Amino acid sequence: MKLVPLGDRVVLKQVEAEETTKSGLILTTSAQEKPQEAEVIAVGPGGMVDGKEVTMQVKPGDKVIYSKYAGNEVKLEGEEYIIVRQNDILAVVE
Amino acid sequence: MKLVPLGDRVVLKQVEAEETTKSGLILTTSAQEKPQEAEVIAVGPGGMVDGKEVTMQVKPGDKVIYSKYAGNEVKLEGEEYIIVRQNDILAVVE
Amino acid sequence: MKLVPLGDRVVLKQVEAEETTKSGLILTTSAQEKPQEAEVIAVGPGGMVDGKEVTMQVKPGDKVIYSKYAGNEVKLEGEEYIIVRQNDILAVVE
Amino acid sequence: MKLVPLGDRVVLKQVEAEETTKSGLILTTSAQEKPQEAEVIAVGPGGMVDGKEVTMQVKPGDKVIYSKYAGNEVKLEGEEYIIVRQNDILAVVE
Amino acid sequence: MKLVPLGDRVVLKQVEAEETTKSGLILTTSAQEKPQEAEVIAVGPGGMVDGKEVTMQVKPGDKVIYSKYAGNEVKLEGEEYIIVRQNDILAVVE
Amino acid sequence: MKLVPLGDRVVLKQVEAEETTKSGLILTTSAQEKPQEAEVIAVGPGGMVDGKEVTMQVKPGDKVIYSKYAGNEVKLEGEEYIIVRQNDILAVVE
Amino acid sequence: MKLVPLGDRVVLKQVEAEETTKSGLILTTSAQEKPQEAEVIAVGPGGMVDGKEVTMQVKPGDKVIYSKYAGNEVKLEGEEYIIVRQNDILAVVE
């Protein structure tokens, strides 16, 4: 099963972060503030969205930074995804 | 009786989920958080909606993910439906 | 006397619902949650509304489902009506 | 003195209502919920309003139903008027 | 010194009102609810405002009714003025 | 150092006001309500702003009245400025 | 690694400020109100954003003043950045 986004929607998957605390413990993502960095999984076709022509500028595999307050969390087969509009992607990390 | 949506409206029916708790009980949807996955039942004609041309991109039978905060719940002959605008459908599940 | 709606307005009349409670009592609409199903009584001419061309897609006699949070309640000669914009009608029930 | 409305504004005067309570008392409007029925007193010229072309569709003498939450109350020479935009007039009563 | 409004702004000066209470006292404006009637003092040039062409329809000397919740109060050389957008002027009093 | 505003932004500097209280004390601006009168220090180039063509209508040296709730306060080298959009300037004082 | 902003986004880095308190202590930025002055690090391509053509007017290295309530804070490799839309940049400091 896979998610095929509509319009200017983009399916993201958060990048797992491993971090060491001062006391030496290794924390996985669940114990931390959620990172805003994610990998692009799937990209909508763009085109006419809300009466405005949108050209998609990210592609699967891109690492991106997205707006903290944007997007819908979606769970599919136990995996968590975030679906945002392309406009909520702030920058690509190269 | 059937629902014929207007404009860019789409009639959805939530996908029934059966889930087993840790203690072995089988829960039906009513005891759980509502899933955001639904099946498309009927699709409006699209066309000029709020002064913008809309082309419908989903069809009856599609499994879709829709935005948690969208839509109107409607009950018809004991069955519950959700009517959303196509723009509130985030992705098709294939 | 009759109501002649302006622009994209539609005059609706709620469909009376009779329902039997578990204890056998028959309730009329006033003791229940208001139904969202209504009959179209009169339809505005459409045309240019808020700078957008609107074509009316419902006609008197149609049974429709309308958005719970929309419309103005109006009383005329003891009868209650709801006046909504066509955009607040979600679907026609056929 | 008279009110000459600008743009798509319409000057209304509420229709006086006399009503008999169950105990037989006759109430005038001040002791009741304000009626939403009004008579059109004066009509603006329409034309380009907020960048949109508006054609006036009501005329002095029309009995109209207007939106409960709309309009400005204005007092002129002891008489009370309501000034609404034409878009807040829901229907003409014929 | 004088105020020269920009765009579709209009400078108004409230009309002084003298009123006699039931007990015979004469009240000046400060002890009353502010009247919504005002005299036009100066009128902006209109033209392209917020991307929309605006034609000014009031002129200095006009008595107007303006929306209660609109405008900025401004004090210049001890005199109080209200600066509103033309769209907040409801009607001219003739 | 100087501030060069972008788009339809205008840099203002509040006009210092000296005022004598009833008891004879002289108050400087910090102890008073901030005046809304300001001098234009710098003016953006205008042009296409938010998809709308803006022509700048004020120039450095103009005394202007601006909307009380508008603008960003900015401190540069110990001096305080207010940066507003031209649309928040209500009138020029001549 | 570097941030490549999309659309009309601009990556900023706050200018470090050193300030001496009245008692002689030297404060670094973390103990102060955040400055609104920042250096431009990277600039998006502009073009069609939200259906409006945007031309970028700042370039890397520019010192700018940006709106206090705008932007997303982003951390990359231990460095903090702010990503704003160009429209939230008020002025360039020269």
C-alpha cells in the first residue's frame, strides 16, 4: 500500500534522530521534541490548486524542513507520515 | 435513497476497523478514535466552485485519507457518511 | 405570502421526523436534535454573487442535506424556514 | 431629511408587529424579539463595490427578510433605521 | 494645519448634539453616546486602493452616517477628527 | 547606518511632543500616550506588493498620521523607529 | 549541509549582540530580548508564490530588520536559523 497525494500535497516521513543527553543516555525520537526535518516520500501532481497554478519543486528523497504548525499526521500499516502542502515546506537541506 | 453531492463535494464512508486490544478484546470502530481512512461513495460534478474551476480527481471506490477537521457527518437510513470538499482529501491509498 | 430569495440563496423547510424512543414514546422534531434534511421551497436566480458567477443547481421539491452550521432561521406566518446559500447545500437525496 | 445610501447599502425600517400573548396582553415590538422583516426605504446606486460589480435587486417599498447579525442601527429625527448591504438581504416577501 | 487623507480615506468631524433630558438638563456630546452623524472635512483622491479602483462619492460639507465600529480617532490642534475609509460611510443625510 | 524599507513599507519617526499638565509639570513623550503623528524618514520603492501594484504617495519629510494599531517598532543605534505599510498611513498633515 | 529555501522564503541568522548592563555585566543574546536584526544567509528563487509573482529583493550578506512575529525557527547542525517570507522583511540596514 502507498499514499498518492492529491494536488499540491506532499507525503513526508520524519527523519529518525538519535541524540545523547548530558548524562550519556541515548534518546530516540519519541522522548524528544519532534524534529522538523523530514524526507519526501511522495509528491502530488500540482496543477490548478485553489484556482492557482502550482508547480511542484520537491521530489521523493529530498530532505526538507517543514513548518512546525502544518500538516496532517497519518498512520498507514503502522508507519507514521505527515502530509503537508508544498507551501508548508520551508527549505530543502542539501 | 442515495446522496448526490453538489459542486466539489465528495461523499465518504469510513472504513470499518477491527482491532484487538492487549487483553484480547475485539473493539469495533465506535470504541476507538475514528480512522481517517474512508471509501469514496459519490463524487460531485466539480466545475465552477467559489469562482474557481475544479476538476474532480477521485472516483467512487477509491480509498482515501482525509483531513481530520474537515467535513460534515450525515446520517441516511441509519448509515453514517461524511461529506467533504475534494480539497480536504489528502491522498489516495493504493 | 411567499419568500423570493435573492442571489444564490435557497429557502428550505425541514423535513418532519417522527421517531420512537426505546421506551416507546413518539417524539416529534421539537424534542430531538434538528435533522439536516430539508426540502427546497424556493431558489434564488443565481448570477453574479460576490463577484462570482453562480449557477443554481437545486430546484423546488428537491430533498437536500445542508451544512449544520449554515443558514438563517426565518418565521413567516407561523411556519419556520431556513435560508441558506447554495454553497451550504452538501448533497441532494435521491 | 432623508438617508441616501452609498454603494450597495440599503436603508430598512422594521415592520411594526403587534402580538397577543397567551394571557391576552398586547405587546408592541419593544417587548419582543426584534422581527427580521423590514421595509426597504432607500437603495444605494450599486456599481463597483469592493472591486466587484453589484446590481441592486430590491426597490423602495419591498418587504424583505434580512440577516439577524447584519447591519448598522441608525436613528434620524427620532426614527430608527437599519442600514445593511444588499448581500445581507435574504429574500423578498411577496 | 490641515489633514490631507490618502487613498480612499475620509476625514470626518462629529456633529455637535445638544439634547435635553427628561429632567430638563441640557447635555453636550461628552455626556452622551457618541453620535454617528458627522460632517465630511476632507476626502482622499481615491484611485487604486488595495488593488481595487475606488471612486470617491462624498465631498467636503456632506453630512454622513458612518459605521460605529470604524475609523481612527485623531486629535489635531485640540480638535478631534475621525478618519474612515469611504466604505465605512453608510449614507449621506440630505 | 540607515533603514532602506522594502516594498510598500515606510519608516517613521514619532514627533516629540512636549506638554504641560494642569499642575504645571512638563512631560516628555515617554510619560504620555504615544502620539500618532510621525515624520516620514524613508519610503520603500512600491511596485508589485502582494500581487497588487502600489504607488508610493508619501515622501521623506512628510508629517503623517498613522493607524494606532499598525507597524513594527524598531530600534537602530539607540533611535526608535516605526515601520508601517503605506496603507496604514491615514493622512498627511500640511 | 545547507538550507536551500523554496519560493519567497529567506533564511536568516540573527546578528549576535553584546551589551553592557548598568552594573557592568556583559550579556550575550540568550539573556536578552531577541534582536530583530539578522543577516541574510540564503534566498529562495521567488517566482509564482500563492498565485502571485514575487521578485526577490534581498541577497545573501544583507543585514535586515524582520517582523517580530514572523518566521520559523530552525536548528541545523547546532546553528539556529529563522526562515521568513520575504514579505516579513521590513527593511535593509545599510
